[in-house]
Amino acid sequence: MTTTTNPAHTTTTLEHGTLQFCQSHPTKKVKFYCVNDKEMFCSKCILKHTQQKHEVINCSPKVIDMKRMVQEMITEVECLE
């Protein structure tokens, strides 16, 4: 397991994936992305961004969509072999 930190979040790399934790709340996983500030944050930080009328995106559905797309690409490549 390795851990890296940047101003917006802490990244912990595990054997089977990567977890990102909020810089302001180190025990909370990041779940949102602020387009205006270009940073990821947890559910406790969302009011700060929404009160400033920033565009906030929920990361969870995007990750699920990306995993599905990658799996579809892998299946497509395997069919070509």
C-alpha cells in the first residue's frame, strides 16, 4: 500500500485499486468533483462548493460508467483475437 498527497486529496493505492480521501476530512472518501475549482472532495465539503454556485459532479456514476466502458472495450478486443 502506498499513499500520496496533493492539495485536494490523499490517494491510497491498494492491491486491487485506488482510494482517494478528502484533504479536509482524511477519513472520508472523495465523492464529488468541482469543475470550477478542479478538485475532488467528500460529502462534508459539498456545501462550500454549492453555496458558491460551482458546478459539482458526482464521481460515483462516472466511475461506474468508465468501468463499464473499459469492460466493453476488453470484450471487443478479446473477440478480435
